Amino acid sequence: MANITESDEGKSVVRDDTTVGIVATVEHGTAYVEPDPGLTDKLKAQLGWGDVDEETFPLQEQDIADVRDDEIRLQTTQRSSQNP
């Protein structure tokens, strides 16, 4: 179980070694991710000025693999294999 707090604001969100966004804000233990943030968005998140808007999306707890000092790592994507 991931414990997301306000101290996680501004962290990169990474899946399969690709940065997919940053944590813009944390509300009631839910991280809201800003995909493909610009410099202004990154600074706002690091200063705790991020907010929830139409450009952010909630990060589901079951998607989180690990919370590290500088990033949140998501579960790796599963590729389905089909038999010919």
C-alpha cells in the first residue's frame, strides 16, 4: 500500500523508465498527476501551488509500484501475448 503525502508533490511519475508526468498536488492521500508538464507546472508543484483541474488526473493506488525519494514508479505495463 502506497502512502502518498504532500511531500510527494513535484515528484516525477515514471512507467517503464519513461516519465509520464509529475505529481501536481496531493489531496486526501490521492496524487493528481500533470501529464507532460511545462516548467511553470513543475515549479508550482514543487512549491505546493499545484491544483486539480481538467489537465490533471488522479493516480490510482493499485497503479503504484514504488514511492521513492525523487519519483513515483508505476506498475509496468503488461503486454498480452496472443497465440497465432
